[in-house]
Amino acid sequence: MSFNLTLIGQAAAFALFIWFTVKFVWPPVLRAIEARRKTIADGLAAAEQGKKSLETSTRKADQAIQEARERAGDIIGQAEKRASEMIEEARNVAQAEGEREKAAAKAEIEQEVSRAREQLRAQVAMLAVAGAEKILRREVDAKAHAQLLDSIKGQL
């Protein structure tokens, strides 16, 4: 191998090329690589943050659904309780109404029995007076007759 001026020229040109590349080409390439690396890192961080946010949102949604189900269960329970209370209340009202009607019917029956007794007493008194009149074969005056009827009613 011979060492000549061409080799030195080529070495100087190569050194100049390296210096030019390091000075002018390499920094923009490094900046572009660094910017790309930063963009990728930011994208990965954003993706990780989005994933965490999605997990948090999913947890919150599941929690909200669970709370809504519990509230719905509570509302249904309260509605069932209120329905049974209303049924019981209606049953009590109906029972009270039945008792009141029963008492009214008993009072009406007692009144009817009293009226029937009074009518019976009046009829018995009239029959007794009629019988006594026939026995005596004379008629008792109206005033005496009324007093006699009242007296007999009182005794019966």
C-alpha cells in the first residue's frame, strides 16, 4: 500500500465530511429524534393516563350502578312496606266499618224489638179491655179507657 497525496486528500475530505455532518447535519437529526422520542413518550404517558382514567371511570360507573340498584331495592322495599301498610289499614277500616254496621244493625233490631213489644203490649191491653168490657157488658168511657190502657202497659 502506498501512501500518497490522494489518500491524504481523501482522508481530509472524509474528515471535512465528518466535521460538516457533526456540525450541521447531526444536531437537526438529533433534535428530530429527540422530538420523536418525546412525542412517543408523551403519547405513551397519555395512553397510560387514559387507561387509568378509563379504569377510574369504569369503577365509578360500577359504583354508581350498584348504588342505583341499592336505591331501587330500597324504594321497592319501601313501596312493598307501604302497600302492606295500606292493605292493613284498609283491613282495619273495613273491620271497624263492619263493627259499626253490626252495632247499628243490633241497635236497629233492638228498636224493632222494642216497637214490637210496645205494639204487642198495646194489643194485649186492647184485648184485655175488650175482654173486660165483654165481661162487664158495658163500655168504659174513653178517658178511663186511656188510663186503663196506660196502666196495663206499665204493668206488662
